[in-house]
Amino acid sequence: MTRIDKRFVELKRQGRAGLVTFITAGDPDYATSLALLRGLPAAGADIIELGMPFSDPMADGPAIQASSQRALKAGQTMRKTLAMVKAFREKDDATPIVLMGYYNPIYVYPVDGFLKDAVAAGVDGLIVVDVPPEEDVELCLPSLKAGLNFIRLATPTTDARRLPQVLANTSGFVYYVSIAGITGTVAPDLADVRAHVGRIKTKTSLPIAVGFGVKAPEQVRAIAEYAQGVVVGSALVSAIARSLDAEGKATRATVTGVLGLVGQLAGGLRQPAAAAAS
């Protein structure tokens, strides 16, 4: 079992959904980003998605696009991102880390070297939004062979004919995108999300985590009633942006403010929720 598998087994034992948090590696600088990464588990994150900075993050809204730009400006690279994971693993060998982003930085690494280094660093899974199931031989299958979970996105437009292809080589969990659009721009229709998650559950035994547009504790609690995980990203990178000084540098409020927000979001999930474990 991977760390991701083990974490969802533990969450089911606790009778609750997990909080999946997203930050961009190197935002706003390497040291601050590493401090955030190390602080997330104690603040309440059950699984961490670590964004791989990219110059053209087409599925992301303004908040995450800006976080990528800040990270790249500060000198973040893929090798530094893997170094962050390795540094995190020096003190935490249990919390799953999923690298999320786009194929180009992996392709130019290149793929074989990236997978080897990612496993060595302690990465558990990948979410690569621009590699479709038709190209599984390119990255998905090599990732699975290397021992990494490969997590697919299902969306409101993933119909009954398309869903089996999405699920075919997915492992770890299924990421359900709660809106038809880019990250962090509109709030999800929770009734619609519930219906789609219910439909996907009839086709897979994998846990389902819901993200895109989730910002508030009440949204987290509502989604936790029917999903095994709730993903929050734009709200956290927006909190980072608000904490920066006039020159875009981290302040004393950056780490404490973001981790405090994670604690608020996680609070509603710490009470047993039978539906989330079903």
C-alpha cells in the first residue's frame, strides 16, 4: 500500500473525510514554502498537493497562476521542488505528497529521471492535468511501474462513455473537479457535485476527493458528507498573496496566517462523519 492508500484507510477508520491542501512549491520563496509544507500536517492537512510551478498553468485561475509566477521569479525549479519533498521527508514519513501540475516540466526533466528522483525524494503520487488517458504510455504507466499513484481528474462533463477511460489506470484516489472551469473562480453547486460524486462511486471503489472552488469551512463540511476528501488550493495561495509585503516578500504573517486558515478548514472534519467513510 502507498502512503495515500494508508491515509484513506485511516480516514475511514476515523469516520471522516480528509483535507487535501494545495500550495505551489517555492511560493513566495523556497524557505517560506518549505516552512508551510512542514507545517501543513500539524495544521490539519491529511494529504498535501504540491504544485509544480509552470509558466502556462492553463487549468488554473488567477490565484494559482500568480503563485506559479512568484515561485518561478524566486528561482524555483523542478529539482528544487523535489528537494523540498526530500527535506519534508526528513521529519514526516507518513503524510502523502502528490505533485500536481503540467507535463512540460516533467517531459524536459526528462520522464525517466524525474520518476526516479521523485520516488527517491518521497513523492507518493502525480496529478498531471494535461496528459489524457489516450497517452497513458507517456507518463501514467511508467509512473505506476515506478510505484507512484497516478490520480486522474473527472469533471462535470465526464460522461458515462468517457468515465471508464478516466478510471482505467487511476490509483490512489479520483479527483472530482467540482466546476466546469478554472480553479478558484466560482463556487461549486453542492447539490450537483453530490450527484456527480454518487455517479462516479458506482463505477469505482477508489476514494473520491472534490476540489476547485472550495474555499470556506461550510463548503468543506458539506462536501465531506459524501466525498472521502476535500481539496482546498486557491484559498490558501490567495492567503499567501495577501500576507506578502509591498515588494512581494514573505512576512511574519505568511506561514502563521496560512496554517491558521488550514486549521479552520480542518476543524469541521475532525468530528466523525459516517457518510464520508461510506
